[in-house]
Amino acid sequence: MPADKGSNSQQLEQTIEELRQAERIQKALYRISDLAGAELDTDDILKRLHQIISDLMYAENFYIFLYNNEKDTVRFRYFADSATKPGDLSQDLHLSDPNGEPGDQASTDRITAAEIPLESISRSLTWYVIRYGQPLRGSLEEIERTLPGPLKTLGAESRDWLGVPMLDGTEVKGMLVLQSYEQENLYSAEDQNLLSFVASHVLTMLQRRQTRRDLEREVVARTRELAEANQALKEEVDQRRRNEHLQKALYHIAEQAGETGGEQDFFELVHREISELIYAENFFIALLVDNDTALEFGYYADKYLKSQKKRSLGAGLTEYALNSDSGVLLLQDEIRELVDTGKIEIHGPYAHAWIGVPLQCEGRTLGLLAVQSYREDRIYRTEDLELLRFVSSQIASSLERKRALASLKEAKETLEERVAERTKELSRANEALAEQSLTDPLTGLRNRRYLIEQAPTDIALVERQYRDAKLNDSDRVAENTDLLFLMIDIDHFKQVNDIHGHAAGDRVLQQMSQILNHCIRKSDTAVRWGGEEFLIVARFTDADFAPTMAERLRKTMAEHDFDLGQGERTHLTCSIGFAQYPMFPANPDRIHWEEVINVADRCLYAAKQSWRDAWVGVCWNEPSSPEPLPKRISPAIPDLIESGRLKLCTSRPDHVGLVWP
């Protein structure tokens, strides 16, 4: 009985210990799960994860590896080791420090930041776990006996080692490693199973955090895009408002020019309108008087001077701007340089920025309009000069009272002419862009987009002719109403690129486009289908013309002496496949035109696989509508030829050696 009691007591204690262990594991998993959403950086989270695992088993030396399957690289995401110095491991992994920074922390940072090619640590414990996706446990000698190959050690040799993969299904995403340098047989099978179980939760936690980081980056990127879009929209709105203000200002100035009010009223209105467009706190209008020998300031608003008296022409800024053809924009340093070189004289404060635009009307200079800024945060730009140049003609016209209406009309016509010319330019630019979108930039041929846009029109014309013939109870459609699709591929083109370079390949493609344009008719279209493949759309023809055109293309290609550049030349051949639309006249829309191209494409590859420097084509051999027939007939071409429903045409006598891909 006492023995039984002792045994029961031991079992009870064991059960209690197992329950405690289960509780510790459960709490650990909860804590790992909580870490995924913690507002901490990843390094702090991994340190806490290290502590959680340390509560479950001996984990003084603990690594986390992440594996990138696409790059076949590993990364130390976390590194804690009591025996292996980060600097030594960094040297073993050939992770030299470009900045020469000393210290273990710098080495640790290099280790945890580096993407290490997995093959650079081939045959290491890490390599075996990731390559085979299986855990390893025990001393190095014990583990080596279980491995299918030799073992290469990295860092200090441990006495007990435990590594488990982090698996996403069957795909290895990384691994957890524990090791001891003092005690053997420290880790048990139970520890291995526990660490494997924990590894799946660690991987889930890391993936959740990565997903969260990716989402945050996406939110940041999207926010930035929205901010940029909003800024662009704001700039567009500001520009539109400015244009509206400009139009409004021009309207008011033009309207005021015909009013009976005095010049002072007009100049005040001009000042108000310009102030809506640019900074114009300091503004004046100077008029040439006394046979253009003196200046009179018809309007003057300035922060430092209330007015300017009439004066003879001299060497001031106003005179300097009057001598220019279209006005000047000067900054303070430029003004100082003009003063220092004796070109102008200034009595008073220097402006930080100054614009002066002559008021000219019908070739005569009437005076000057000027704005100036004494503030560093209000600097004028070239756009402001252009704006004042634009409105100055309206102001000048008001000073010529007798010519006010004529001047307004001329300004309006000039503006309309500019708008019309700009509209024509935009229209031409849009047409050029549309043409570019339908053209292959290398060869100048049409591209696939052109075919997709043009084909429905061509197909509709063909089908309308067939419908008209049917309505008229005609057994025959007018000759030369079909479309022919000829697919062309340059034989051994890859060798040109591999041997002579892509520049030579581009020259071949450009010369190929010249050959195609030379061989086809004006009604036909050559399309660059992709790479070295081309498509000819022959309009207003029939199946009888296909062999003639195919042979013409094949022969011209074979006889052409291709210039590869740098004095090198070569001869090339091509393979051709063709088919006609409609495949059979009784039911023109039974087989879609894109499927007809697929038929021509398969014929092309039959010619290429069988011979090269050859052509293969098919056409329907039955007068009536075939039933049954699938929508896609390209896979069934050999069977349809064998049954006699398709007629085969090739450039080789009796089709000897023909093989269908």
C-alpha cells in the first residue's frame, strides 16, 4: 500500500507538472500572439519573444533565421549567442563592414541586416534544416551521423543543438535555433516538438506583423499619392482661378478703356486688377511726355514714397526698362550690379524684386508699368513678367482714346488667333500621340493595338459583302473580298542577338519591316506581332493569292543581305503560316477572326518545326457549312486535313517532312 501511495503521488506530481507546463505553453502562445499587435519595433518584439521561449526551455543562445525562397537567401532576424562573437560570425559569413565600424553591436547589425546566399553556408546545420525542412537535434557528432552529407560548422561549436523549421504548409519560411555550449543532451524530443509548435506561432506572428507593415506602407504610399494628387489638383485649381482672374482683369480693363472716366480712375482700376493677379502693393505707371523727353507719373503707390514728380529722362530703373523691347525682371543683386557698373542711378531703397514693362501701342512706346517688392518673401518670377507683358497692351490702348475700339478689336483677334493656333497645335499633338500608340517604335510598323482597333472594321466589311450576296440570292460573292492573315517569324533570330548583340537584332527587325512593306500592296498592313514575329493583313483578296504572297515574302527574305552594322552582314530566312477569313463562306462569322490568326500561327510553327525557310497554309475545302465544328479549330488542324475538310498548302513538294507542333 505505501508503495502504491508513493506511485500515485509521483503520478499526481507528474500530472500537475504537465498541467503547469501546458499552462506555461498556453500563456507563452498568448503572449506570442499579443506581440503581433504590439506597438513596438520588431527588434524589441523579438527580444520579448526570446524571453518567452526562455521561460519554456533553456534559450540563452537563440537565433531566428528568415528564408527568402525567391532569392534563396537567409537572414539572421535575431541573434543572441554567449560564445560566438558577432564579429567572428560576421567574418565567417564574409560580411565585411564598409564603414569600418568596430564593436559587437555593429557586427550584430550587419548580421541581422544582411541577405546571405544560402549556398554560401552550404552543408551547415542551418542549410540542412532549410533545404530538407526537417528539425535537427543533438550534439554535432550525433547530428552529423544522421545527415546525408558532410557537416560544416559556423561559429563556436555547441554541445547540444536544436533547430526547427518555420513552415507555411510545406514551404520553409525560416527556422528557430537553440544551442548550449556547456551541457549535452539538454534538449529532448519533447523540447523539439514544443519548439516546432512555437515556431508555427512565431511564423504567424511575424507574418501578421509583416502584413501589418505592408498595409501601413501601402497606406503611407496611398496617402502620399492622394496628397500629390490633391496638390496637383490644387495647383490646377489655382491656375484656373488665376486664368479666370486674368480673363476678368482683361475684361474690366478693356471695358474701362471705352468709358468716359479720367485716366486716374482707369489707373486705379488697373492697380486693383493686377493686385488680384500678382503682388502689387508697390505699383506705378510712368508716361512719356514732352515729345518723349520727360516722365510723368500718372499713378504712384509705394510703401516709402507717396509720389514722384515729373522729371526729365535720366538713368533710372524706369528708363532702363523703357529701353528694353519687352520689359525686365530684376532682383536686388542685379539692381546693385547695374548701379555699381554705372548703368543706372537709384535714389531711395533697393527693391528685392522689380518688374518694368513698356506700354506700347501700335509700335509707339507710351510709358511704363512697374511693380516692385521690398519684401524677401515676395519675389517675382518670369511668369509675372509675362503676365504684365500680356496686360500692358490693354493699358496702353486706353491711353490712345481715339484708337480704343480698334485696339480692343485687334487684341481680341490676336487672342483668338493664339487660341486657334494653340488648338491646332493640341489637335496635331493629339493626332501624333494617337498615331504613336498604334505604331511600333522600333520598326515603324503597326502594332497589336492597331490590329485590335482596325480588325472589327475590316471584318464588318467582309461580312457585309457576304450578307449582301446572300440577300441577292447570289451563290458567289464578288472576288477579292476576303482577308488573309500571314504570320511570319525570322528563323534563328536568337542567334543574331546572342552572337552579334541586340543592336544588330534591332537592325534586322528594321530591315525586316522594309522587306514587308516592299512585298505587300498598298491596301495591306504589316504588323509587328511581338519579338521577331510579324503579321500581314492582306485585304481584298482570297485564298488563291496566299501562296503567291507567302512565296514572295519567303524568297525576298532569303535573298536579302542583312546589314548588322560594324561591317558585318548575313543572310536570314523566315517561316510563314497563313489562313483566310472567313474560313468558309457559307457561315462567315462561324470562326472568329482571332481564331483564324491562331490557325495561321499554328501553320507558322508547323513550317518552322518541319523545315524553316518555308510556308504552310490551310483553307476550307467544303462548299457548305461544316457541322459539327468547334469554335476553336486550330488544335484540330491535322485531323481536319486528314478528313479532307481542310486543304493544305506548303512550299515543299508533296509536303514531305511536315510535322505539326
